[in-house]
Amino acid sequence: MDVGEYLEHYGTPRKSGRYPWGSGQDPYQNGKNFLGMVDDLRKEGMSDTEIARGLGITTTQLRDARTIAKTAEKQGRIAEAQRLKDKGYSNIAIGRKMGINESSVRSLLAPGQKDKADILQATSDMLKHQVDKKGYIDIGTGVEHHVGVSKNKLRTAVRALQNEGYSVHSIPVEQLGTGKNTTIKVLAKPGTTWGEVYRNRENIKQIANFSDDGGRSYSSFQPPISIRSSRVGVRYAEDGGSSADGVIYVRPGVKDVSLGGSRYAQVRIAVDGSHYLKGMAMYRDDLPDGVDLVFNTNKRNTGDKHDAMKSMKSDPDNPFGSAISRQIQETLPNGKKRVSSAMNIVNEEGNWGDWSRNLSSQMLSKQAPKLARDQLGMAYDRKKQELDEIMSLTNPAVKKRLLESYADDADSSAVHLKAAALPRQGSHVILPVNSMRENEVYAPNYNNGERVALIRYPHGGKFEIPELTVNNRHPEAKKLLGQAPDAIGIHSKVAERLSGADFDGDTVLVIPNNKRSVKTEPALEGLKGFDPQAAYPAYEGMRRMTPRQKGIEMGLVSNLITDMHLRGATAHELARAVRHSMVVIDAEKHNLNYRQSAIDNGIAQLKQKYQGKASAGASTLISRASAEVRVPDRKPRPVADGGPVDKATGKKVYVDTGVTYRNRAGKEVAKTVSSTRLAETDDAHTLSSGTTMEKIYADHSNRLKALANAARREAVSTSNVRYSPSAKKVYANEVASLEAKLNLALRNSPLERQAQVLANAVVRQKRQANPSMEASDLKKIKAQALTDARIRTGAKKQHVDITDKEWEAIQAGAITNNKLKQILSNADLDQVKQLATPKTKRVMSSAKIAQAMLLLDRGYTQAEVAEALGVSVSTLKRGVSGQDD
């Protein structure tokens, strides 16, 4: 028999052929026909691979088609058995009618059988609803964990929709921060082309539904509770609202506005079903009678409360335009849950508290060269120590993986130029306590009476760094914030000095500064009394600045200020640039004439003097480092030609792909990819204008690149652990546990892809508005866009926590190299290093001990040094006393 003729006649399920699936009197006859066809071909000696090739599909697609056909057949048989049972037939009579034995009838009528058969249909219906509603949905790796069904069930449901004409496309999206592409698998409506999805990739949506019962039913994010506007008081600018702009005071003890155990949170609150409040919510017990919420704003009273609010979005899955991390719910007597509070939480108490482990070049380059040299030197020492520790690891697969990861991270550090943090510095959200003095701060994470410096980004200079004294005994602050783990209380005048910060979730870097390591300066005379809104109001008919323009213009003026600092601009000149930045930062929100500000403050003349010409952009290493450059499309050099790494130097080696495309003008041009100026040069000094601070940073960058190359040289000569099937049997429980943890970690994958899609959309819009965007501008926009997108989508890394026994299984070869690679990609690499480090290794390396001695000699306390090095005080004492030997 000619298999081509056989397959041509029957076609493939729901796709083609003379007899479409579902036709005829028997509702499942074509499922049987397809299964019978495959069985016949198998009986004639054909393998599944040969059958799939004859159908023009893959073996995976063949398996999916058989699953779909079997499910359709089973659904039909279950329905037929149930129909006969409802008519009063006995199981024996049903079996006789259907041509099967009585035990098979019992199996068909068992609740579990119908349940299994319905899962595919329920999942297919859910996917269809999501696609029909949203156009494009992410169905890639990890979605099954987020949705709550098995990978096979999701894949089979997708295949069933493909058989109905729905399309699946793989869309590349740039990973912000790495420049590499990640591929998103997208399900779209019938007839949707790859090009259409690619052009609209910012509209790829996440599946909003999830299943708690393995795919039997699907739920979605619950609609928010809406508060009546009569319960909301608005404190306008003329009432003093500007002094707490963005804060929502909440009456304590009211169930439907509860913060769910937190004292403060960044929230969205629906009002009247049409508007919402956006800001930081915190309890206050002196609210006016008749209201449970008081919203503080710098807007003027128009007579309509809604003018101080934002309009709800039309998307019921995302009515606030941002992802909600938590809704406060209660459990009903029947076990179901419902939303019990109007507080839709974006961030809450405890979410801002991660200690910051670095200092940005935007801030540090404006400080004294000694501080920059010390903190960059500390960052290099830590990086060198990390490489030494990896080189001593015993597991070759782990060593190889960590070396590769280390090299990429060192390359990234060489471009981003971040320095080591100062002891105990941390990020905190700011909240208003206007009864405090302007030179004080309530900061329960710091010692009462110590001095701290506050830094907010974008950062203009030392004159925007208030130095405050910690007062943790202030009665009102203690009452409002208590032992806040990641918030500080300040006077609103302090916020004004912090680049015009407000209180709707803005954060600052808090740095203990008793030793005055961080230099501060008085506010610039040219900024005193300057009110951007009063100085540059819009003229009639003026086009309002868009959010996109604001981001671009703010990046340009930030670059200018950085370059002016490095090249010794006067206080008067800096005041001109900062005044303009203050106008730009408020221009979109308050409709200000930023173009006139640029003229009045002579921005073109400043750019001419400090950046080379009036239309120039960044001109120093600090602002040029991460500027985008386009290079020919390339790929790692194939293994057959020597591999992706030069074994002698450790440098990455690429080869051009030669890929071309036709541009909008119809001309065939070479495809290019994005890189950065500093990444594309072997010597950072080539980007320097020659200042002292740039030399410090260039030397640091070059030393980091040398470490990256050294790590790659070692990695290419390191082999993998051999996989042992017998070890897998011995450690079966540990293998199963690791796989379960990996599945949980992979649930973040679709959320991270969605964040990348959203962030790329923002960055692409800003690039289109300013094709000549400079380095620090693009860097800032990318980082902010990705941070915001991750908050909106709820993307958060869930690490695989490896136990000692599981590590023993890995060491024994019980995990395949491919699975181990996935586990390591989703594990806490610090924990992996600790597990892989020989137990006889000293707790503190010689490099870390030397670093500790240096810091102690500089006057840091043992507690501060231990915090900076990531060890306990007792470990530090043992190390510096020689007891670790």
C-alpha cells in the first residue's frame, strides 16, 4: 500500500481530507477512523516516525493528534453510556448495545473518566476565550505552571486549537539588560501571520485564568471592590495636600479598606466604579468625620473629586494599568474566597527592604575621586575573590556553569560600572511626617542620633543630597510607622530637595554617614525659591509633553549634568542645567513649557561647552558606557570552527550571519543587533575624555574584562559530570524533589517574558521618538521600564533550594546535564557555591581577610565590615585573628 495515498484520503484530524472530523451520524467516528488508520499503519510495520513523515507532521504532533482523537472518542463513548444509563439501561445492557463488556461500561460511567475527558475541552475553551479576547497570548515554557495544568495537557489543548485553524508563532523579544533575545511562543486567532504578531509584540498578553483543580475549571483575578466617592476626602494643594502629595490616609479598623496586616502599602483603590486612587496608603486615626480615606494631591480643587483621580482602564483584567501583587481576601463558610478590601496592593511593607549592594556611577562619579577609587576597588576585590572561590569547586558541571555565569556577569559589570555599597546602605520608601524638623529623619533601621545621607535617582549632584540626623523618638512618626522595615519618615521640604520627590512610592538610598564619606553641599543658590510651575506655565495652544518625551528629555539633561560635573562646571552653570531638569521632570504632569526653559537656561550653550556641540549627547565614559551601537548580526563561532571562546585569550568570538532584510524603502540591507559602546571596545580608555574620574572608571572596567576572559578560559577546559542512571534510582526521592522545585521556579518564566514584552514596548516607543538617544539615557529608560514591567506583571524569581541530600544526588550524577543546567539557572548561585565548596575550605578567604583588615584600618566598625563582606561578626573575628586557618 502507498502510505501517501492512504494518508491523503483520510487527511489529519480537523485539518483536511474528504471526511472532516465530527461529520456523519456517529459524533466521534472520525476520531476512531484516525486511530484506526494509525493502528493499521502500525500493523503493516510502519513506525510512528514514518507515519508522522507521511502526514507531514512531527512525531510530537502525531502523539498530540492521537490524544485529541482518543479524547474525542472517549467523550463520545462516555456520553453514549450516560445517555443509555439515564434511560434506565443496566450496565450489562449498555455493554451489549455498545459492543463492550460490563467492566468497560463501569469504567466509562466512573466520575473520574468523564472528569479526565473534560479537562482537554475545558482547557481548550479557556485558551480560545483568552485568544478571542486578547488577540495574542503567551503559551511558552512555564505557562503550564502558572495556569495550573500539566505541560502535556496544555500542549494538547493548543494542538486542538491549531486543528481548528488557530495559529502558533515563535516571536523573538530582546531581554533588556543583556541585549540577547528570548523567544515567546504565541497562540493567535486563525489566519494571524508571524509578521502581524511580531509587529504587535507589545500586545502579547498573559493568560489571566488559572486552575486550582488540574484543568477541570478556570478562575481569574477577582473584580476589585469599589469605594463610593462620598467616603473619600481630597486634600488639595490649597489645603496643604502638596506636603503629602501621593499619600492616601486610611481610617484604621474599617474592614473594606484594610491594608491586611501592613502599616503602609503602594495601592490602587477603585472609586465609583469609574476612577481610582493611586499612591501610598498609611493608617491615620484623625480623619474628618464621614470619610474613611483622605487623598493628598498637589492639584487644585475644580469642584469635582474625580479630577484628582485617574480613570479606570477598560480592560477588566487590568483596570488600573498595573499588575496587582495581592488582593486582600476572606474565606467564606463554603471554603471559597472573596475580596474583602478595596486595597489592591502593588507593593507593601517589607517589599522595599532589600539592602543595595552597589553605588551607581551617576552618583559616585560626582563624589571625591578617593571614594570612587575605594568603592570600585572593593567591587573588584569581591569579584576577584568570587572567581578564586569558583576555581576551587569540586563539581565540574557546577564549576563550568558558574564560570560561564561569572564571565557574563563580569562583562556586564565592566559596562554598568557599579561600585561596592557603603556599609548598611539600603533602599527605603519615603513617607511624610511634617511635624519633624527639616534636618531630621525617622529611620528605625538606623541608630538614633547618627547621620545619614539620602540619595534619589535621577541624581543631580552633591547639592541634592540632604544629610539628616536620625530621630527615632519622634512621637507622631513612631505612631504612624512603628518599626518600619523599609520606610523612613521625612518633612516634605526634604522631599523637595530630593529632585522633587513625592510620596506615591518614591524611594531613596539611605547611607549612614557619620564619617562624612559621602560629601554634601548646600542647595544651589540658583535653585532657591525656583518654582517650575510658576516659571514655565504652558501658553495657549501649546502641545503637552508626552510621557515618552519626558523620559527622553530627562535622560538628555541627566547626561549633560553628569558630563558637566566631570568637566568642572561652575555652580552657576550647574544651577541652569538643574533648573531645566526640574522643569522637564514636571512638564508632562503639569503641562510646562520645557522648550522655553531650554532657551532661558542656555542648554544649547552648555551642551556646546561640555559635550562638544549644541546637538551633542553624552561625551564622557560615565555617560557613554552603555550607549547603544549597532553591529552586524552575529552568532557565536561554531564548535567546528574553534568554538565561541578563544581558548588562548578567553574572549568571545562571533561570526557574521550575513542575514539581510528589506527595509521600508524596499532596499535589501544587512541585519544588525544592539550592543553598547563599552562592550564593543577592549579598552575603556578609548571612551574617556581624559578626566581623573574617567580614568578611575576606565581602569576598573578593563580589570573586570580581564577577569571575565580568565573565567572563560577556564570554563572551556572544564568537563561535565557523567550522568548515572543507577544513581538516579538510588536518589529517586531527591531527583523527584528537585524536579518539583524546578517546575515551581519555571512558573516565573511566562511572567518574566510578559515583563520583557511590556518593557520592550516602552523602550521602543522612546527610541522611535529619539533615534539618536545616548548611552545613559537608554540605560536609564531600559532599567526603569523593566523594573516597572516586572512590578506590573508580578514577575519574581523563585529559586530552587537545594538540600544537602539533593546535592549529594547531583554529585553522584543522578541528574542529567540538561536538567542540571536548568536547575542551576533557577537556583541561588551563592547557595550552589557553598554546597560545591570543599568543606575544609576556610570560611574567609585570604582576599576577604585582607579586605576586612583594610576596612578596619579605615575606621569601620566590626559590625559594618561584617555587613559589607556578607559574614557574621564572629566569622570576621575568627578570620582576622587567624583562627580560620
